Amino acid sequence: MRALAVVALLAVLTGCGSSVAASPPAVPMTPPASVASTPATEWKIDPSFNADDLAWIELMIVMDDQLLRVVGIAEKQAADPAVRAFATTVAGGHRTEVEQFKATRTRSGLPVRNPHEGHDMAGMMTEPEIVALGKASGPAFDQLFATNLKEHLTETIVLAKNITKSGKDPATKKLAVSIQTSRAAQLKQLAAL
């Protein structure tokens, strides 16, 4: 039960309902009753994971899956060949990362689910924004893509830093450090385009 409450809390703290990256508030928030009351007894969670690890794993799968849709559009529609090539590079890294997160989710004992479905979260485009991106073209497309990619990369660095401090599972914390490094490099590459 506590793990689900913290999953919901992390979702609130990381920006569900906001498209602007924000630092977690100092005062703890109460998770939605529907999430906090969901029975967790059916899951056998590995004790090497804490609630923060579990929440981060679920959140990153959702964020990376959504970004893969966005970079897929950029691979086809970017006006600048360098942007298309960069999108392909980012896609490859994120595909590998999603597989790592899914394997970690399995190892943790979490069920396959998306507790963030339909949420408007920092670092993610909304469905209408993705549709608008798909309709954009030329330099306007490239700029919109770059802006949204930068938000994703920046927000996922913030989330990964939090896990290096509050996570428990050593392999999950190691993945968080790796993500911080790769995202920082991608931000530099993006700025150079």
C-alpha cells in the first residue's frame, strides 16, 4: 500500500498536470484516494526496491515510450538532416533504455501498467501537442521538436538525480547515473544543432 501511495506522490511531485518542470515542494502531498486505496497485496515486490525506485521505473517507461513516438515523427519530418539524424540516435538510446526499465520492472515485481495514462506531465507532450507536431513542417517543426526534446531531457535528468539520492536498489541507482550522463550529453548535442 505504501508503495502505491509513493508512486502517486512521485507522479504529483514530478509534474502530473503540469507541462513545466518543477522542483518537488517541501511539504508532502496526499496521493489521490483511488491510487492510495488500490490493493498491492497481489504483487510480490522485491525488498531491494523502495517506493521511489518503483515510481521512477513506472514513470520513465511512460516518458520514454512517449518520446519514442515523438522522435519517430522527427525521423520522418525534420527539415534539417542533422535533426533527423539526432532523432535517430536519441531513439536508439531510448529504445535500449525502455528495455532496461522493463527488465528492472520485472525484477522488482511491479505489474505491467501505466498509472500515468492521460496525465499532462513535465517532460512529456500532450496528445494534442503530438498531433500538432505531426502537422508541422520545415524549420517550425524542427524548433518545436527541439523545444520538447529539451524539456524531456531536462526533466528526466532531474528525476534521475532524485533517484540517486532517494532510491534504494543499487542497479536502479546505477541506471539513474547513466541516464544523467547520457541526457547531459544529448542536451549538449541538441544545443549544437
